[in-house]
Amino acid sequence: MFELSVKSKIASAHFLRGYAGMCKDLHGHTWSVEVVVMNDRLDTIGMVTDFIVLKKQLTDFLAGIDHVCLNDLAYFQEHNPTTENIARYICRNFAPVVSPLKIKRVQVWESETSSVVYYE
């Protein structure tokens, strides 16, 4: 089995509903996002996939949640825009983009010292 990893960043605002701390108010983060895909097959030239293609797919996908207020998006009106829910959103919605590759995990950092890993 092979695993490939690509990283990107998004800058978005959010506020946490039902939270008693400072994050209850509108604020922003520059989130770092890492997606790990896996496959047991290589193509005819010995690649799982081209890193350039995978990076572009991730960048294009993340454009929909970059420089927005996440709370305004339909998914995050139903799911509090916590780092946990952002990681799950990316994993579930990016999976069809990279199919037939499988997403092993998505890791989202809201700061240099705090991150969430989501996998199904």
C-alpha cells in the first residue's frame, strides 16, 4: 500500500455556536490542511498519482472554504465550524474528487500547536 500526502492552507473566519469562550465571537484562522491518500496500485510509469494533479485538486477544492465566513456555508449552518467538523467536511467532500484513490486521513491545524485528524 502506498500513501501520498499533500498540504495546503486556507484562511477563513468562523465563530463557534454554544461555546462559552472567546471563540464564540467572529475570528479567523489560517488553517493548514494535510490530506493523505492511499492506493495499492501504480500507474504505467510507477506513480500512485501525480503530486501536481493532487495538489491542484486540493487547492481547487479548498477554494470553496477559503476567505469566507464558514458559518455562512450550508454545511456549517448544520455543523458547528469546529476544526473537527472542518476536517470531516474536507475528508467527506474531497473523497469524490480523488476517487478511485482513498483518503486515509485529513489533518487540519488551527495553529502551529493544535490540530485534528479525521479519518473514516
